[in-house]
Amino acid sequence: MIYNRFCFFCLNLLLMFLIGCSSGSSNVSKQAELPKSSIKSGNISMPSGWDDATIDKIKAGEPIKKVLAVLDFEGYKFLKGKADLKMSDMLTTSLVKSNRFEMVERNKIDKVFKEQNLGMTGMIDESSAAEVGKLLGAEYIVFGSITYADKVEEVKFSYKNIITKITIDVRAVNTTTGKILLSESSSGKVVTKVVTTGDGQILGGMNDWSSTFAEAARKAIENVSVKISKLEPLVGFVINADSNQTLIDVGEDQGVSIGDIFVAFSVGDEILHPATGKRIGWKKEILREVEIISTEKTMSNVKTIKKQSSKQLQPGDYVISR
């Protein structure tokens, strides 16, 4: 009898243990299946320098891009006998591709400088940029100089590395305020491997190095062009927002890349000055931060990475690059 009771007791303990394990395993499984959101909540601010006048222009159907002029560079003495390059034209072309500005055409710049009897180089600084900007109808003026352009040899055992390098200094000025927006030094470098004989003679030779100087110049220009482009935030709109994807109307043509961050917001009523009754801005509700996850030429797919509002994004909501 005692033995039977003991066996029954042990059997009950075993059943309780198995039931407990099963229950615990089920709980763990359910917890593992719960989705883990990577979307954060918190305060999101408008990018620095935002001006509600942009909303005024959009609602009035006016262009919102700033007008920018690139003036001739100084310092071409460093390129004398090495390459025939037009650095200002290279920078203008690069900025046109960014699609962030309305560019002043070269022939207009030449015409204004000729009419005003101004030298094309050597006379522009921060204090005179505002005056030149008014003459050209430009809100931003970009000017710079070539500070270094040369090639050096790096001798190895059976070959040489020919290092071609160009350095430029570039400044951008707001012609309305006279404020320096950017002061940047940028370098471009090209390394060319040349096989030599035992006495140092170049096998096959490379007599024209102008192409390597052009490539080095392009790299220096591209570096600074990216920074100039970011002086002006990119503004667009949500064009689709559903459970599958959210699309905005800016893409590769505007220089957008995967990983870029935008702030999404909606625009409400006007803000009127209590004394004058004039409009001084717009009520804005910041909705979320979104990140570019794929791009096409004229639009991009985004994902939400931070929320400030419980409202869902809607077509017509604004987005601005951070």
C-alpha cells in the first residue's frame, strides 16, 4: 500500500513538471513571436535654417530653389603647362546635377562683369559678394582659388606611383546677409602606376598627364559640390502612404541617396501677426523622421525611424532633408 501511494505521488510530480515545462515553453514561444518595433518616439525639430517663406512660394506656385552663381577661380598659375581646366565650369556642372539650385548662366556672368568693367578674378571677397549678387540676381555666390596642382613620384622596386593632386579653397556667401555659408578646402588625388626599367625609364611612356589633372580636379570639385548642395535643404512631398510603402517625390535626380534622413510634417493654418494682421508663418505639425531605403530617378521609398505624432502620413504632407 505504501509503495503504491509513493508511485502515485511520483507520477503526479512528473506530470506537474511536464505541464510546467510545456507551459513555459509556450510562453517563451509566444514572446519570441511578438514584433519588436525599431521605431523610436521623441521630439523632432525642423532642420536649421528653415524659412516658412518656402511654404509661401510653394502655395503660390513659385520656384523655391535659390539662385546661385559660380565665379571664376583664382590660382590658375598652378595649372600652367599641366592642364587646361575651367574649375568654375566644372563646379557649375556638378551643382546643376544636384538639382538644388537655379544656376546663373556663364554668359550672363561674363556680360555683367564686362558691363561693370570688373575683373573676372581677384576682386571678390565676402564684403563685395552682396553687390555682385545683386548685379547677377543671385542669392548665393560661390568663388574660390586653386592652391595646389602638381604631381610627385613615389619610387617602388619595379615601378613608380605618379601621384597627381589638386587642392582648391572654396567659399559660398549669402548675398542678402553677407554671411559666409561655407569655407572649404578640398583635394582630389589620382595615383597612376607606371612600370619602369632598371634605369628608371618608363615602359610605354605616358607623355600627357592632363587627363590625370582633370580627374584630380573632378574629385576635388565633387567633394566640395556635395557640401554646397547641402546648404539648401531639399523639399518634397509624400505621394503615397499605405501599409506597403511610403513614397516621396524626390529621388536620384535631386541627389538623394539611400540612408538620407527627411523630416515629414503637415502644414495647417496661417500664423498672423496680432498687430499688423500680416502672415508671418504657418502652423506646422512635425509627424516623423523617415529614412530613404530605395531610390528611383524621381521618387524614393522611405521607412519611419522616429515618430512625434500618432497621425499617419498622408499624400501631400511635406518632407524636408535633414
